[in-house]
Amino acid sequence: MDSTRRGMMTGVGAAAAMAAIAPKAFAAWEPSERYPDPYVQHLDPAFNKYRLGLASVEKIAGGCRWNEGPVYFGDARCLLWSDIPNNRIMRWDEETGRVSIYRKPSNNANGNTRDRQGRLVSCEHDTRRVTRTNTTAHHGAADKFNGKPLNSPNDIVVKSDDSVWFTDPPFGILGQLRGPCGDARTADQRVSARQVRPAQRCDRRRQPAERARVLAR
């Protein structure tokens, strides 16, 4: 118990230190002209083997308020991500370096990923749903569990069996920064969701902030 508590306090202390240093560091950030990039640092020696000596930190976009949910489309050589408060999904083109708006409004989309068919799958705070986008349409894939609306789907990933896993915390609808205010009173009634037949995938007592749900293909 003591070691766990010490570890937690150490982590909290490190996070606080980084939060205090980060604004100054990013404000003074300039692209490095040499390799290895001094801005690429390891906090644990175990990660040394993953460091690429010729990789560097590169700024590809600006003018956003809160970026989350990056997803790379290798076949299109582009990167999509959510700028949540600005209610849009952005696109960066790898070949030209051009940054453009992919979707606006995005319904305050947060997490994004791709499914096994290559479609964009997104978590939307405003509509309180998970959506899929194919070449012709953008449509909802899940918006309720046990007849009640979801909270604010947040992070998302697609497993190798094509099932969609996502978290559903309430904070995306508790204030205006991430999306419109909503009613999160149904949070305690929902633990996990699966299309056709609900099945518990994550005990809320173990993970109270973000409870996982699974949506079958």
C-alpha cells in the first residue's frame, strides 16, 4: 500500500512539475536544426530503444484551441484530428503540408480512429454518439445503452475482430469547453454497451472516470 501511495504521489508531483514547465517550454519552442532533436527526451531508460535518432519534433498546424483524437490515413497520406471547442475536425496533408478543415461542425468530436474497413470512426460530445464515416455518408453507429443516451463518448479504438471499444465519461457535457452542457445523471446506469446485447466490459468501481463500452460490428 505504501509503495502504491508513493508511486501515485511521485506521479502527481511529476505531472505538476511538467504542467508548470510546459507553458514556458512550448512558448519558447523552435524547430531544431540538428539531430538527435534535443526536444525528444526519454523519462524512462526502457524507452531508449524506441528513440529514432533522425526523428524530430515538427509543428504542422496552429490556430487550434484544444486538439485531440489524431488518426493517420496512410492510404491518403493525411492526418485528421479534433479541434473540440472550435467544433471541427482538421486535416493535414502529408505531401503538401496544407492544413484544412475536414468537417465543420463536427458535433464537438473528440476521439477518432479507423475501423477494419478503413472508415473514420468518431466520438461526438454534442450528439452523444459514436459515428462512422464512409465515402458517401456520415452516420451514427451507437447513441444509447439500455434505452438511455450515452454521456459523451471520448476515446475510441477498433479491435482486430472489428469490435469498437470506447470510453463514455460525463465531462464532455458538463461544460461549454468540450461541448454543450447536458444531463449526465444517467451515468451510473450505464457501464458498457454492445449492439444487440449489452455486456459489461469494465467495472465502474475500478475505472470511475471512463467506462469502456463495446459495439459489435
